[in-house]
Amino acid sequence: MTKRMMSYLVALAIVALPASANNKKELDRLENCGTVVKEIMDIPDDIPKDLLDKAECVIVFPSVLKAAFVFGGSYGRGAMMCRSGEHFTGPWGAPTMMALEGGSFGLQLGGQATDFVLLVMNPRGAKAILHSKVKLGADASVAAGPKGRTANASTDATLRAEVLSYSRNRGLFAGLSLEGSSLRPDNPANEKVYNKKVEAEAIVRKGAVAVPPSAQELISILNKKSPKNLSDPNSLKE
């Protein structure tokens, strides 16, 4: 009986190990998102604070392999954090996991790993991304994000974009348009992070889960750097 029990426990452990490893990968990804956000937010000349203060959501893809976009079949994985509340006016809430897919050969960027940070600038864009797969440039307008301490010198076309995108490679930070690529919720990854099936929209819009420990620093940084949504109130009632 003892041998049978031991065999059962060993078999259970073997089955559980891959799942545990997969969960750790997603949790590590959240921690990496926090590291990227902290490093970028600590440099005033990277993302203008007035843009961050008007963003409804921030999406981070840490260490995306540029070569993955060459064939359009691989993708980067990261997380999307949004302000809570019906009109995105509350504190930053729990993250939902996201996937970024290359959309064309135009995204051939070499072989180095790159961090991507995207600002979602209006409720319409945020809700679209949370609901289904969105092609940037078609389903949601996208532009290379301006740099500097303020965005006052940016063009109207840039500031009207629903998504502003940035990249960082080897310490070099720049605005980079990801037009042609696609964003989608990664619900299987959400299940691994939260240990239950939960969709992106429920996480962000309904507060279905609490912030996991691996994302505490990430959310804390966002709440410290941009505690209030300074968008025009009328623009938040879409």
C-alpha cells in the first residue's frame, strides 16, 4: 500500500511540475514588466509624464525578440494594466496578460531583444483591446510615441492616436510605430497567473481578481508615478 501511495505521489509530482514551471514563467514575466516600467519611468526624458497621466492603460512587453517578427509567426508576451473604475479614473488595477504578434515583413528589426511599452490613450481603444484581437493601424490607430518631459511639441496626429508605442533596446529608448502588428488578450496565461479561468475584460473592467504578488511592484510604480487620470472628463465617457 505504501509503495502504491508513493508511486501515486511521484506521478502527481511529475504531472504538476510542468504546470508549476509554466506558472512561474508568467509570474516572472510580470516581475520583468515591473522592472521595465521602473527603469523607464525613472528617466524623465523617456515617456512624457503628461501623456502617462492621460493614458487609460499601459501595456508592457519585456524582452521581445525582434527576430520573432521577421516571419510573423512568433509573438511577444507581456501584460496590460488599466486604471480601475467605469471611466478609468480609479487606481491602477490587476494586470491582464497580453500577446503581441508580428504583422508583416516590415517589422524586421534584427536579432536583439527589445522592450515595448504602449500607452492606450482612450477608453475606446482600451475596450477594443480587452475584448478581442486588435490590429494596430486598422482596428486601433497607433503612432510612435513622442519623447521628452512634455508632449507639447507633438503633432496633433500623434496625440489623436489611440495607442502610442515605444521601444527600448540596449538602453536606447525611442518611439516606434507597431502598425501592422496585433494585440490580443492571453487568457491561457491569465489562468496560470490567477489559478482560475478569467478573461481580460473581467480582470480589468470588473475587478474579478486581486493584484498578484508578482505584480505588486508594477502596480505600485504606476500608482506612484501617475495616481490620477488627467484626461478630459468628457473623453472618458465613450
